Amino acid sequence: MADAPPTSAPKKAATAPKPPGARPDFATIGGIAVALAGILGGLLLEKGSLQDVAQVTAAMIVLGGTLGAVLVTTPLPTFLSACKGLGGAFLEKGSSTAGTIESLIRYATLARKNGIVSLEKEAAAISDPFLRKALNLAVDGTDLQELRKMLELDISLSELSGEAEAKVWEAAGGYAPTIGIIGAVMGLIQVMKNLEDIKAVGHGIAVAFVATVYGVASANIFFLPVANKLRGRNKTAALSKDLMLEGVTGIVEGLNPTLLRTKLGAYNQGPPRAPKTEAAKSAAKPAAPVRPAEGS
């Protein structure tokens, strides 16, 4: 009896490439380390001691007072969301603009060959929630204008949420120096109670000003830089979503993958340069050679 011909294994549906996981942001970690090393190193070079600035009471006054002021300013859900998103300043999500463009071009190619409905399985395998939502809306036949409005609303709300979280740490950076001054004044009040011993007075004044150091340092080394880092992360995420929006709308419009690649390639460039003014353009042109006058 002849053996049956081997049957070919069923082809597996192509799955979307998984984006790289989050990695430590060495700029944030290294920046804080360098700032602390510079401040504490300068203290040690001036023959100081780490015990001079290691004051638990000063840290309690500054951090506790700053936390209370922030809670008064910020709604509790926003504050809790900002605490959860704090890791975004120390962890950088591995996102690749070039990889996103390649995925969108692949989806556009499949849609032109097999129809946009063929992207249903592809959409289910996408890990990014925004891109998955956008492709699902496209597969469901959502009107192009309505699709764009829904996704633009999603981007706007995400930006507002990220900005609100960044403002929490920005507010903390504004309150911390003032709370530090309050701590210093409270320490001086205790010093003034014991003016008999001049050595104790000098030591008490030094300890009192540690609260000011804590307030100013925490604001300028941690709170304000973290707010700006989170704000930058928010802008990067919004730009990535805008790229996905333009890619999906191009797929719905039936753009040629080559044209779509050209359109999306603008997102893979560096920071835009300021356009030259007419004066700058004329200054950049080489001057025409001056001909000698006839008869000279």
C-alpha cells in the first residue's frame, strides 16, 4: 500500500511584532545621582559631614508639608494616578517609530490585497490599545470622519490626563522650597529659646537651615525635573498615537503603501528645523561678483 503524500502544515496567521519592554531611563537615574554626588561631594570637600544634612525632622517637615499642600491642591484620583505614573520618569517604554511605520505599511498591503476586513485577526494580535482600537474601528466600517474624531478625542483626553499628572509634581516643586523656609523658621524659634550657650546657638542655626536645603534640593533635583520628564513622555506618546491615526486613516482611504510610507516617513525624522526667513535666505546666498565699471 503506497504511503499517503505528506500534508503541508497549516500556516499560522502572522502576528504583530511585540514592542520592546520598558527599560530603565539612565538619564533620569544618572542625573539624580550626579546632582546628589555634586552637592554632597562639595559638602565633603568643604570639610563637612553627611551628618550635617542628615536631619530626620527636617525631612519630615518638608516632605510632610509638601504632601499636604499637594493634596489640598490636587483631586485625590489625580494624585493617585500621578503616583502610579511616577515610574514613567525612571522607565522608558521601548517604542520604535520605524517599527510602527513598518507595521502600518504591512497592514496597508494586506488591506489592498485581501480587503480591510482581513485585518480583523491582525488587530486582535496588536498589543498597543490605541492602534488596536483604531484598526478595529476601521475593520468595522466606521465612517472616516467619525473614526478620526473618535481617535483625536482619545488623543486629546490622554494628553490632558498626562498633563494633569505632570502638574502634580510641578506643584510639589513649587511648595517644597516654601515649606523648607517654614522648617528653618521653626528651627530658629527653638534656637532663640536657648541663647545662653553660644555654641549651641550656632549648632542650632546650622541644623535649622537644613530644612531649607531639603526643600530647595527636592524641588530642583526631583519634583520639577520629574514633572518635565513626564510632560516630555506625554508629548512623545501623543506623537506616536498621531502617527497611528494617520496610518489607519490612510489604510481606510486605500492609499498605496508606497505613498503611505512617504507620508508617515515625516514622523521618523529628527526635530523640525525653524524655517528660514526671507532675510536669512538672502543673507545665505553668495553675493554676486562686482564687475568693474567701464572706462575705469
